[in-house]
Amino acid sequence: MTDGSDSRARRRSESRWPASAAILVAVGLNVVGHSAETSVVRLVAAGITLALLVPLFVVNPHRLDSETRWSRGVSITLAVVLAVANQINVVAVVIDLVDGATDGPPLLLTALQVWVTNVVAYALLFWELDRGGPVARGTLPRTELPAADFAFPQDTYRDTVAEVAVTSSERADWRPGFVDYLSVSTTNTMAFSRPTPCRCRAG
């Protein structure tokens, strides 16, 4: 890669900090969770998540511009650990709702913690899997990107009016970042709206 193309890739490559901040929020919510029945699962999941996050910082401390098969596997595993552990918390919340043994305010707070963690976990999964993941989206030419799992509004702007078309994916070389997938995950927990799934695994 030439110096010019390398600098362009670095300008496109995504910062690690938004995703890392969301991960730390999810870990914090797991640590302070109120359900005693899931305390072991929550603490183990938090420990594994932090342990997986450390080597990812070593590979890409600031910008996501390089990866190996190993580091990509670690990234996806981290998201899966968060998602699976949180499903156990969902079951615990449902049980508490049914048996009525937990007071209302603590139960509502636990449910909120579970919801936020769920949003973050699935945002990470979408972010890691769509179009080859954050490193591929930030460094590869558009023609070399893997097939998209989600269609964003910017992907359809090319044939609209000029002032909107200039921001389209094709003309502006726009690529979705973590905040976009966080928005997808948030809206999916409340309503199905744009962006729309393009492949079965995103459904």
C-alpha cells in the first residue's frame, strides 16, 4: 500500500473508543446488577469481557486499521460472551416478574440494566459482522467489501436530490460505524425500522 492510500485508509478507519466505552458501560452494569441469583454469571462474564478487551487494545490501541484472524475471533467472542450472559439475566428478570418476590423499583432497575446491556451486545455483534467488520469497512476499497447484512438510508441516497445524494454511501464513500449499529440495536429492541436486514443472519 502506498503512503497516499495508507493515509486515506487511516482517515476512514474507525476509532476504537466508542465501542470500548459501550463495552465498559455494559461491564459496569453487569458488576452492579441487583440479581443475586445471577451474580456469579455476571461477574464471570465481566471478567472474561475485560480479559478479551485487553489484547484488542494491544492490536489497535486507537484506530481500527489492522487485524489478524485471531484478533477478529477475539472481538466476535467478546460480543457473544456479553450477549449470552445477558440472556441469562433476561431469564432471571422474567422469573422475578412471575414469582413477585422482588420489589418493584429494584426489579425495574435490573430490567433497565439488562436492556442497556442487550442493546450494547447486539450493537457489537452487528458492528463486528456487517460488511466484514470495522477493520474491513475502514480499510478496504468499497468494491472489495463483503456483502452487507444491513442497508442504511445512506445506501439509497444516490438517486435523490443533489444536496442529499452528495452524502450517499457511493458518492461520499460513507461506511457505518459503531454509533450507527448502536442505533440499529436500539431501534430493533423497540420497533423494526431502517436500516433493514439484507441477509438472514441479520434478521
